[in-house]
Amino acid sequence: MWLAGEGVSAGFPSPADDFKETRISLDKVAVKNEAATFYARVAGQSMIGAGLDDGDLLVIDRSLEPQDGKIAVCLIDGDFTVKRLKVEKDCVWLIAENKRYKPIQVTEENELMIWGIVTHVLKAL
Amino acid sequence: MRKSVFLNVFGLVDCNNFYASCERIFQPSLEGKPIAILSNNDGCVIARSNEAKALGLPMGAPAHQYNSFFNQHNVKVFSSNYPLYGDMSRRVMDVLKQFTPLVEVYSIDEAFLQFEGFEHYDLEEYARQIRKRVRKWTGMPVSIGLGPSKALAKVANRVAKKFADRTGGIYVIDSEEKRIKALKWLAIGDVWGIGHRHNKRLVLRQVRTAFDFTQLSDAWVRKEMSVVGLRLKHDLLGKSSIPLEMIAAPKKAIATTRSFESLIDDYQELRERVSTFANLCAEKLRQQNSRCHALVVFARSNPFMPDLPQYRNSTMISLPFATNSSLTLSKTALHGLDLIYKSGISYKKAGVMVTGIVPEDAYQMTLFSYENPKHQALMQRIDYLHKRFGPHKIKIANQDLNRTYKMKQAHLSPRYTTDVRDVIRVR
């Protein structure tokens, strides 16, 4: 709704003037920390079980700490991947949400970097 | 845990190999590999990763002469991606501002911080937190130097960087002993603000280190290096004399110049380029809320093709009033070009520079000649539309509507953070 209350010079002022609010912004919903927020595009089917389809846009917050059960953008052996984290006592698993993909166990031999935590997914329908 | 003996503390935060690091954040497989960044138009090397420096690649190396070097040593070459670098710089600065409100953005990859009322903090630990958070949130590795003045923070930063293995990228000058040790280590030519000319003269006087410089008399420094040199000396002595500048001083001159990819023989084509350069200068003036009093136009042939007729000329035109109107500046630049243009020359480079820059609010109307006030409203509208729909959508009529000047950017990385079509892909 477009409110143009302040230009009215005659008559009773609009009762809505006191309730003017800024419009809904997706940025405000999805971006909690602007300096640390980055975006990525999903390629492939490995996370379809979590609702991440090929071509979806991910919102990534680098300031969040990795936790068991979070979906993260990771770097394993030089490639970006998006997977669910499973943190165990002495190892980390990267779990795909698609039966056709095997869980990846991160061992001492792999180089894993957690690049950021996925907070939202934006999909065009 | 030690606390600083100095009440006022300054920090210098410097991004490590900033341009190369920006590229690595989005292509982490380049970690540890040599990277070179080329200037606008892919002309020469303007930034190198440590690995590229170690290979002996010089700063300013002309790219076309170094193609085989790049291939031979597997140097990953990038065209400058300023939208990416600018955005990453803003992110780093935003994180820094969470640690102290007193931040001076000194350059795209450096900021001075000032800490007031931090007497009870362990500043080294605080610096470690700053470094860690910048790295985690933005991916950018930084080095931090702390000291009782800006100049000493800069010295401490050099120590932090040079001995990164031992310092972990952080060094604090918090005692007289450390101050003197660092100054005796630092060559005079590497001191902040000591340029080539001063360096030569000081070395002739046996001033070889920053410490030697602090032993000169105030009178001599003042006489030979003006009050600027004197402030630097006191800063290095630990008496803060160079204040933090939180508001960037408007640039003294703004220039837009380009080497053309191919030679321009056609007068109309050259006019179109010059008009565009003037327009870009006007946009930059409006961005920093200032106006200019004079404009310089220059054009030249290619000196590296001695077989062709050689020509270079420039002219300066004073404006009757300070302006930042694209229309006025473009018209003036074209008038200037008419004055210097010589036919039968193949032009390789041209440019427009505006000078005599004053802040918008210092603008005074002159009595008899003034700009059509409609220009200002029109420029605001144009700037608004550019902001909304992207740059260079609106052109003035003497610019070619079909032509967008294409910089040579053969090695451009995606605009990962400023264009949604360019974001990273994750499997």
C-alpha cells in the first residue's frame, strides 16, 4: 500500500499516518549480518532431501559457528560443496540428503574448511 | 597479560595481499599458488601474491611481455575486479567498526583504528580477536600493528607482516624498548611518508633507519621537511601528532584516462571518448559531493610506434563557475579537444582531468555567469537512475548510445558479491 499522507493540506489527516511502517524487505528477513553474508547457487541434486534443488539461491552467514545438524558450504580437497554437518567425537561427516550420494567422512587426510553456514534458501517456483 | 603503558593507542590493520586474497576467498584452491592482478585494460601487474613476488615477478611488469613467464611458472592472472575488491573492502571496514568507532579508512586495504578508554584492555588480545573475526566473517587475512601513534602503528604493522611466523600477524609497540628496537630495524625509505626524494637526502646525511631520523633536531627536520616531517618525527617518538582522519578529504584532482585498444583516427570517435571521460569525472565529483573549477583535456599518439606521425597536446580550461554537471563538463571537454585536435594523427590515449575541486557546500554563485539550475536537478535524477538500474544506462547525446567502452579484461573473475548471476556454485 502506498501512503501519501503528509501532502494532504485540508481535511482530516489520515488515521494511518501514525502507523506508517517500512515495507517488508527480504534482506531484513534473511540477512542478519551483512558483512558476513554471501550467496551461492546450488548445482546438482545432492541436497534435494533438504529442499535444496539445482539452481536455488543460498544465503550463507560466515559468522555462525558450525554445529551438528547445520547445513554448511564446505571446501573439501579444493572443491565447494554444500552438505549437512554431522559432528562426532573425533570426526566430522558431510551428509548428502539424497540416497544416491554417500556420506563423506572427513579424516585427517582430507582438508576441510567450513566456508559458511547456510541460513536460507530462495527458490523460484 | 600486559597492559599498554601508553594511554592513547592506534592500530593499523592491513589486508594481506588484498587483491589476491579477494580472488582466493572465492577460489580457495589458489591458496599457496602465485597470483598476479593486472591494471585496468590488462596493461601491467599491479598486485602480486607472496608466491608471485618470490618468483621475481616485478611490480608494474607489462602483461604482454610476461605471458611466457606466467605460463612457465603457472601464475594465475586476473584482470582487476573492482566491484569485488570494493565490496570486500567495505565488509572488512564494517567488521573493524564493531571494535572501535574511531576508524580511518586509509586505502582500499588499510585502516587506522584508535582506541580511547581502553586502558584496562589487553590490546594484543583484542587485536587477536579483530584479526580472527575479520578472517572468519569475510575470509580476509589481515596483519595488525599497534602503537602509541599512527606512524608507530604503521611500523608495528611492518614488523607483524615481516615476521608473520613469530608474530602471528600481530605486533604491539607498547614499551620504549620495543619502540627503539623496531625503529632501528626499519630502513628510512620504508618509513610511512618518507618518499623517494627525502630518502635520498636523508641517506646522504647518514640517516639510515627510522631511529636515526628521530635523532635529528626539530629545527633541521622542520626546515628541510616542513611541519609534515616534524609531525612524523614526533609520531615516531611516541608523541601522537598525526590525528586520525575519519572523513576522507575530497580528492584534489580526478582523472579519467584510457589507452585505446586500437588506435583512433576518426575525429567523431575521439570526441565520443572524450565526452565519456568528462561524464565519468562529473559522476565521480558528484559521488564525493564536490565541484571543479577547471578541466584539462589531453590526447596523444602512440610513442611506441615511431613510424607514425607523433603528436601530444593538452589544454586547461577554467570554468566560470564551479560545476559537477555532466553537460557542462562534457561541453567544455569537447571545446578543449577542438583546440588541441590535429588531424592525420592516430590517437592511442586521451583523458580528462578535473581540478580546482571544492566541496559542494563551498560553491558560490557568481553574479553574471552561472549554470542553468536545471542541471543540478537533472544530474540528481541521472545519479538516481544509475543507482537503480545500473551504471552507464543514461548517456548524453554526444556519447555514442550503442557503444559502451569495453575495457580489456580477458582474465576477469566473477562478481561474486555484487551480481547475483555470478555467485559461487556449490555441489
